[in-house]
Amino acid sequence: MEHQDDGHVGSLKQHDSAEEPGSPPLACEHLGCPQQETAMMRRSDNYLPVPGEEKSLDVDFVNTKARNESIPMKNLYADDGSPLYSRLGPYFSDGRRRVDYVLAYHIQKPSSTRRRSSKFGENNFIRRLRRSLSMRSSRAPLQPKEDPEIAAQKQRTDYHEDDKRFRREEFEENLLETGLELEKDEGSKIPGIGFLKIHAPWNVLCREAEFMKLKMPTKKVYDVKQGSNLVEKIRLFIHKVTAPLHPKVDANRPQSVKSLSHPFSREKQHLFDLSDRDKFFDSKTRSSIVYEVLKRTRCTRAKYSMGITSLLANGVYTSAYPLHDGDIEGVNAEPNDRKLLYEEWASYSVFYKYQPIGLIRKYFGEKVGLYFAWLGVYTQMLIPAAIVGVIVFLYGCATVDDNIPSMEICDPRNNITMCPLCDRACSYWKLVTACGTARASHLFDNPATVFFSIFMALWAVLFMEHWKRRQMRLNYVWDLTGFGEEEEEEHKDHNRAEYEFRVMQKTMRQEHSTPKGEKVKLTCTDRMPAYLTTVVMMGFMITVTFAIVFGVILYRISIRAALHMSTYPAARSNIRATVKTTAAIINLIIIIVLDEIYAAIARWLTTLEVPKTDKSFEERLIFKTFILKFVNAFTPIVYLAFFRGRLVGRPGNYLYVVGSYRMEECAHAGCLMELCIQLCITMLGKQLIQNNLFEIGIPKLKKLLRRRKSDLDSKQEEELNKTLQRHEKDHILGPFVGLSPEYMEMIIQFGMVTLFVASFPLAPLFALLNNIIEIRLDAKKFVMELRRPIAAKAKDIGIWYNLLRGLSKVAVIVNAFVISFTSDFIPRLVYQYMYSPDGTMHGFVNHTLSYFNVTDFQKGTDPLQPMHLGYKVDMCRYKDYREPPWSSTPYELSKEFWAVLAARLAFVIVFQNVVMLMSDFVDWLIPDIPKDISLQMHKEKILMVELFMKEEQGKRLAARDNQNWDNCTSLSSANKSPPQPRSRPISQANCS
């Protein structure tokens, strides 16, 4: 291998020497270079030979300067042969240039290794012969008399990997032309993986920052004056009181001082503080700049490739990621932002503290920062909702003994005989046996739940308004106020690789029919099969969900009949509780399983549609996933709330669904208790199993399986981890898959909290407890278990805000119907003010029960054991508003039914309009932009105008001084020459 004395090391250079790849340069043999430094030089490994046919096809590409020029790099060794710089940390091998981005790829195995894969076989002799011929001399090519079949087999073996290697070579050469600096590491401790480390020098950073219109802080700073109104004083007071809850990550500059930011410009570099160039562009900004270059750098060999996204999709590179700042634990862990985030954010010991949103944004970017800011606001707003919910629940507990309807049900003196709950197997039963259910239902079905529903509707509006104001404040602090849609479209929405591939296929099909100069794109006609597939599959999945819910209904009906026929007293004693709980658990398991299936199906359907941009892909995927998961989670709850017990029929004329299975009835106290049980088990189960257990358990399980596969024990693995470089450690971490799963969890939880809160006032409390853990769990995952994501800019949470707003609107309607139709709130009001003889609730239970003559049972539906209670039953009661059998219109709906129905519908209309009106009033009352922020934004504009006016004034003064100097020079030269006639004398006042 050649050694260059000018301080440059060739890393992409093709050599003819017979040295083994990865051997150190000759200079190291004489100077005694340390053995650990030889791995760095492996970035100059020779590429493997290319099959003859492949070379002939790509002769132009082989002759490019990518194979003849080297990547410039400073000398790595001192005069005594020792390394100049340490290799620890996210730096190049020289220890100076920071690694801004890393591309990983599979290393092509040597030909001898590849062809040794099959030890026995029919072509084994031919392979050994070919290998022996190729090893005779490194410079002696194979004879052209090779068998054509063997040559074809050889080309099929190597073509794909060689094609990837050629694409990498061209892409890397194009990156060099953009000014980026590269370094290869194919001698890593991760077998089969090579790394391309990328560094952006200062001139590239400045050029790209100007192109991307990045706002950077200028030298001009100003004081941020706090508002003097009452609201600002209260906010400052709260800030001082909660000082111990703030994380210890304050910057050196006080919060009352802010730098004036302006889009970076190379012509106006004097406006910016460039005293420390290494810190002017932080690691997040550097990596985002390099990513923009990687996205727009074309690889023309693939014809349709548009940057790194296409190369990743085709497997040319296996992964691409920026590096974390450093280690978290260990003696050698130097102070860095990642370690600070771990100590002040990702640790469970600081669960009571606020999140360091500024540091999160600085390290992960605005998009991730906005998610955690939104999650923090949501969790903070859950505190008052949880407190009010607990108060409502305690009110139900305190008044359960004063509830007259439940007392009447529990009073054995009433001696009310109820009709059977199922045909044949079930017998008559006493109403007093439903005492426990009636008392428990009062905990969630009392007048306070109506107040709580109104409160939660207003709470949702306040939450949305509070978040909008918080978002505007963050936009101001993070200098995103001028970040518009044009910049998003220009810099962030590059075409996806799949779209480019489909366009290339369409171009090849229409090569002769398409006019020259006309740009080919995918139309609705091209996507029509995908759209039809999406509609059919979405409808099919929703139908599957309904079918599964119907299956659980049949399970409840059949298991209830089986338990009634059981001879075991224990099985017959708690039939209702057993059926409710087991059905809710089955629903939970089905929901969790279908969630994973639906997520995969939604991604597959979105991929079929071939969206043009990543933003379009993300929005379509979110919409499909939300629809499927929302239907999956809430279909059983909607059935219990609005359909169960509504289409039952009456004794003697029941509605049957399948064979002898008749529709389920609600308990006498209503279906609200069963709705509460279903909602509680679903919400807690999803949070504990899906959100927490999966997020904690699956990474640990993967780590355990990885350790099982390796021959290293925990100590050896720890020692190996200490010797790995930063890019190798980050490669072991999991890839960042986006924020959609995190948002989706919280959106479904928000639906649980708001949609059916009338039936479960403790939902905000459980959501609050879950989110306290969720924040730290997500933080630990982002800091420790995932690769560092690309710092993406965003000024809002996007489509998620629209989903939240839609759920908050739907919640008002749903809660109105739950209170009106699911609970007994309206029937109680109607009885108390229309039918009660003394204006109290006494006699309400008897009022809601109708009479049935047992002789009117249909044939084969009467109980097998009519004497189960010890006496003959002539009349039984059932819950409904119907005429008695002795009436002129027996079993017809009574006038009380129509009065209650009218009251229910009237309540829905009044409740919905009142709450909507109050919500709109709150929305109008609270401005979206805080007053102090609007004043500061106006002040920034004035300061920016003043700054540029001073600059222009300075330029004019400088230009005038230069003109005066030129005039003085010309005047002095004119004095030495013979006098010339002038019409206007030049003043010499400015020349002295």
C-alpha cells in the first residue's frame, strides 16, 4: 500500500499490491504504530474484483475519479509514530473532526469466503478450481476460456452486492463534491458491517445553513420584560413557588435575556457571534444539515434514486443516523447533553420535576420537543380533572346509603319476584339479590356525574386553548415564528423512494408515448387499485371488529346460561360478576392483539397508495391507524353504552339473535356498571400491558435473546462495550421509528378520558398515574435505547391537534347520550317531578317495573324449575314501561315511556348546545397568542429593523469615506500635475 508523505490517506483508492485488506501502511511498519490504530486505516480497504460483464457495462463509472482520488485527512501520527489524538468520542480518527452523520452498510465478503459457503455439491470441484486459478497471482486475470454457465453463476452470485458497492462509490464521490469529508471504518468489532463517517466542514455548514434559512442567534441581545398584568404576576408567582420542581439544566444566560435571531447569511457573518465556531452550530443542527445534503444528493446510477432515502430503501446502506453526544454511565463519561438528559429527565427519581423542554429540543429537535411539551401539558391538565373525578367518586361513596332507589332494591320486605333472565335454564329470582350491583352503580350514576361531564367538556376546551398558548410561547422561544409551509415543502418533503421507483417504472412503460419535457407523475388512475384495496380492507377490518364483539356477546349469553344450569353453588352465586369480568378481559386481549395487526395492515395499505412525500405518507398512515384502533378499542364500549338492553323485547316476545340466544338485558340498576367495568379493564389493561409492559419488556427480551445468541457473558459484554466506538454503540441501539406510536397511545387515552367520563369519573386519575410513568419511560427509551433521531423542525403537532379537537367535540355528544340513555338520571327526574306522590324518590323502583303474567310465556320458553323460590309464581316483574296484562292494551308501551323518551331527547339537545356554547365562549375569551409574546414578537421586529438600518448606515459611511479617500488621492496627484481647468473646485476639508 502506498504511503503519502503529504499528510493525506487514501481511503477509496484502488491498489494493485497483494497486501491483505486492512493492513497498516508501510510507514507504520518502520515507525512502530500501535496495533489499535491499524483499524482506522482499514477505511482504505481494496474493493473486491468485479465480474467481467459488470465491468463492461459500467466502464464509464469505473473510470470516475472516485476510484483514483483519496479523501483528504490530516496526518494521524506524530514524529515518533504515536497517535496524535484519542479515538474516543464521536470524532474522526484524527480526534479533531466531529462525526456529524454515520452510514452503515454490509461489507461484501471476499470471493473465497463467499464461494466456500457450500462445502459439498455438484459444482464444488469447479469452485475449488476457479479459486485456485484466481489465487495464482493477484495480477494475473482469469483466462477467457471460462465455461459460460460458470460465468453466469458467478455473475448471479456477485451482481447484487457489486451493484450496491458501485452505487455507494458513486454516492460517496458525489458527497465529496458537495464538500463533505468522509472516513470509512470497515474494521469495526461488529462483524459484517462497515461504517461511513461524515463530517461537515465550516464552509459547508455555512452554505447549507443559508440555503435552509436556519435562524441563528446574532450578537444582539435584549431584555425580555415580563408582563405587568395580573395573569403574568400570577404566572411569575407560580414559577417562583415551583422552583424546586424545575430541572437543573439552566443555561448560562439568564432567562430574561434573549438573542435576536436571523436567518443565517454568509454575507452577514459579522452579525453573528462566531467567536467559537465549534459551538455555533450544535450537534443537532450539524446532523440536520448533513441529512439535507444526503437527501438531495443524487445517485444517477440508479436513475430514480433521490438521495439517501432511496439508497436505504434499496439496501445499498442498511442504516443512517446521527450520533449521540457521548456515554451516560461509566468513569470515562464526560459531561454532555445526553448525560444531563438522563440525570434530569430520563430517571424515575425525578418524576416529580418538570421536563427540560429546552434541552430536549436542543438535543432531539423541535418535533420531538413539541411532543414531550404536549405530553407535559396534557399530564399537567389531568391533575385538576383527576382531583374533581376523585371528589365525584367520593360523593357517590358518601351518598350510597342515602340513595332511596338502591335502598328499595335492598329492602327484603318488598319481596319483588323478577322474570327469568334466560329461557328454560333460568328461573324466577328476587330483586333483593341485585342489591350489591345497585349500590355499586350509585358510585358512578349520581347527580354529580352530570356536573363532571360538563366539567370535562370545558376541561377539554381549556386544555386545547392552554396548549395553543404554550405552543405559541415555544415557537417564540425556539425562533419558529417565521417557520412557514413553504420552508416545510421546500426542505422537508422530498419524494419518497417508492414514489420515485413507481415513476421510473411508469416512465419506462410510456417512454415512446410521453412527449419530451413533460414530467411523469402518478395520477389517481394509477392509484385507483390501491384506493379500492384500502376501502375494501378498511371495511373488512371494521366488519371483523364488529363480528368479534358479536362473538363476545354470544359468549356472555351462553356462559350465563351454562352457569345457571351448573350444579355447583359457587358458580351460581356470582354469575353476573363472573360473566362481566371474563368478557371484559377477553375484549382486552382481543383489542391488544388486533391493535398490532391493524397497525401492520394500515402501514401496508399506505405503502400500496405510494404517497409522494413523507409528510403525506405519515398523515395517511395516522388516519388509517387511528380509525382502526379507535373502532377496535371503543366498539365494545359503545355496544354496552347504547345498544345493550335496548332491543331485548319483553317476556313472552323476546328478540332472538342466533337460535335460542336472546339479546342481553341490563341489570335493574342499568348498564352503567357494566360499562364502567369494561372501560376500567380496557383502559388499565392497555396502559399496563400495551403501553408499559411492552415498552419495558420487549427491549429487555431482545437484549436477553441477543445475549443468549452471543457467546459472551454479561461481564465480557460490558468489557466489549467499553472498547466500542461511538458509532458502533449507536448501531446496536434500536432505530427511531417516529412519534406516531407515542401520539396514538395518548390519543386513545384522551378518548377514554373524555368520551365516557360520565360512567367512569376515575379515568383522569388513572390516566395521570400512567402518564407520570409514561413520560419517564419514553424519556429513557429516547435517551438510552434508541438511536438519535433526525432533528426535524415543526411549529405544531400537526394532524394530532385536529384529532384531539374532533374527540373533544364528539365527547360532548357521547356524554350527553350516556347520561340520558345509559344512566337512570333522566327517569329519576321524570318520576320525581311528574309521578311521585310526595316529590321524593320513594316508589321509583316499583314505577319502573312492569307486570307479566307467566301464562303468557311462549311455548318452550318458561323455566324448567318454576318452583325454584319455593312457591308458585303467577306474576313476575321486568324493567320496562309497558301496560299491565289486565290493561286494554296489554304489554304495549305506556305513556310513561314516551314521557321519559321525550325528556331524554330534550336533555341531549339542551346539554349539547349549552356545553358547546360554553366551550365556544371559553375559546373566544382566551386568546391564542399570549399578550406578552405578541409584544415581544413586535419588539423583535423593531429591533431587527434598527439593526439593519444601522448596518446600512455603516455601509453608506464606509462607502463615503472610501469615495473621499479616492477624491483626496486624485487631488494630490492633480496638484503635482499641471493645473487643469475645473468648473467646480474640490473641497479639501475632508482630506486633512
